Amino acid sequence: MTETQSPAPARSAGLHIVLGVVVVLALGAATRFLEKNVPVWFEGDVAKAIEYPVYAIVLGLIGNAILTATGWRERLEGGFRTEFFIKTGLVLLGASINLKVIVTAAGPAIIQGILLITSVFLFTWWLAGRLGLDDKLRALLSAAVSICGVSAAIAAAGAVQARKEQLAYTASLVIAFALPSIFLVPWLASVFGLTDEVAGAWIGGNIDTTAAVTAAGALVGEDALAVASIVKVTQNALIGIVVIALTAWFAFRVERTPGAKAPGIGEFWTRFPKFVLGFVAASVIATWYLGTVPAAEGKEVIAVANDLRVWFLILAFVSIGLEFKVSSLREAGWRPVVVFGSAAVLNLVLALGLALLLFSGFTV
Amino acid sequence: MFSMKSMTEPPTRQESRTQFNEDWAATVIGLVLLVLVIVGVIPPGLIP
């Protein structure tokens, strides 16, 4: 909104944003309905394995096609708040992360996370540089493929001030690679004869989105799901560190023009994605809360926060489907796809090696 | 062969401000929801 706008168009724009949010909420409710009822309607593992991101994205894409055909999409897109929904979902994700549990029960997950993120991030950054990609897109692709997909890309986008198109493009790549991984990695784990713990560590280390990790881990079994979740949660917790490093790198190296004054702490603060603080605060609050109530009661209450988190992630995935533009993929060309694909293969191999090395004797 | 022009333009001031507000909005709403869950205002079974 600008001050020069007359009240009538401003009111109309506000109404369009509200209508856009209503569309997202309606498709989110439809996603939740399908997620709960499809496994009841159709027997079998495939129906059970299809998790909410699949329904949400497909419904978002269908909504996108309908709104585009009727000429409403651009008017309503102010209500498709992908970033806000995912950031709120991430803050709520903090509630399910007990740092003490991670440190005491899953030391190997931290070692795996640090080694994997560092090597895959640096490889992706290097390859993207060799192929001449823009530095901001390099940062987004590297964070997305090495940490946890869309949420890491959003955190990185905040740190390097990337454009919305770059974020949308990276999110599209993450989803395009994560969906087949839900089925491919558990199948490969069974072909290789991996134990549930190693398979879980491989899934958690390799698959980008938290939702896809949960889906793939559940396909292998309960123990695999537990290890996969610990590994993924560890990677999620490392977002903050990567974001701080990226913020410093972009503020002090990439965007510093010759002769310009070095950016101060204020610049660093401006670029820092503030929702990371909410994520850490939620973890601290939940860890404190769980220490003050009986375990069963605490688990039940945190499950409600997890339900809310799933709702926000559903709204985010619906918005991604609604916002998806083929033109952004076409415009970027083949090079980011090559970078992402190569990094995904490296991630797959390294994560398997580290899972075998660190989790072979591990029991849940 | 292809253009990366629009992907390298800096974000506008409007976009930066929106992102800034979204960060704080997400933090405040996420934490408020968590506190409401913990104090029992949003009880188990309420979220569909």
C-alpha cells in the first residue's frame, strides 16, 4: 500500500488479500480431509504413505490452474503467504526439539549433520559457481540441498535478501526432488539390507523436507522413523548457524563494494531472519515445560503444537502450489537443475556412508 | 541462451519491509500459539 493510493483500490486490494487467504484455508482444509480419509477409503501402503505435502501441493496446483484460467490468480496472490506460513510452522517446530535429548541421545546425529551439511553445502556452492549462477541463487540452492529443503531456503533467502522468484524456483526444485525420494530411499534401503536405524539415519540425512523424511521413515518402520526424525531435527537446529554464516558472508564479502564502509552489526541484524529466534525460543519454552510436567501430559500438549505446525505447513504447501509459475523454471534454464541434481546425488551417497559409519551399532 | 536478469535484481524496499514484518509476525504468532497450547487455552482435540 502506498500513501498516494486512493481508498477504493486500497480497499479492493485488501479484500483480494482476504479472499486469497480464504482460498488457501479452504484448500488446506481439503488437504487435511484427504490426508485423514484417503487411507480409510483405499486400503494399502501407498494410500497411507501419501502425506499432506502431496495433497497440499496438488490441490494448490489445481487451484492455481483454475484461478489462472478465470483470471483471478494475480488478484488473489497477496493472500498466498508461503513464507509467513512456513516461518510460523518452523517456530512451532522448535517446540518439538528438545536440545538436551538431541545432545545426550543422538551424538552421532550431530556429527552426521555437521559433516553432511558442510560437505554438501560447499560442493553445491562450488558447482553453482563453476556454472555461473548468481550468488544469491547459489546460497539458496546450497542451503536447500544440504539442510532441510524449503525451510532452509527460506532462512537463507532472508539472510542473503534473495528475490521471491529465486525462492519459488528453489522451492519447486526441492519438491520435485523430495517427492520421488519418499519412495526411492526406503526401497533402496531394503535392497541394500540396511538396519532400521541406518535406514532412518540415511533418510533423515538425505531427504530435504521434514515432511518427506517423516513419510519415508514411516514407510521403513517405527525405529527408522525415530532415528530419521532425530537426524532431521538436528539438521533443522543447524539452520541458525548456517544462516548466521551466510549473513556474515554476504554482508562482508559478496556485496561489499570497493571503498565502501564495512557493514556493521546493524547490517548483520537487519539481514538476520528473526523467526530463527522464535524457533530457538519455542525449543527453550518446550524443553522447560517438559521438565515441569509428567511425560504423558507433556507429550499430549506438545502434540497439539505439532498439529498446529502441520496446519501451517499445509497452508505453506498449498500456497507454493498456488504461486508456482512455470515461467520461473523456464527462465532459470537447465543449470540450477544440474547443480541441484548433482548435489542430491552426492548427498545420497555421503549420507549413506555416514549413516553406515555412525549408526551401525546404534539402537533406539 | 536464457536470461537471469530478473533473478539478479535486488529486492525492492517494499519487499524487504514485508519480509521483515513476516519474520516478526511468524515469531510472535508461533510463540503465542505455543503458549496458548501450554496453558490449555487450545486443548488436545481442538485442532482438526
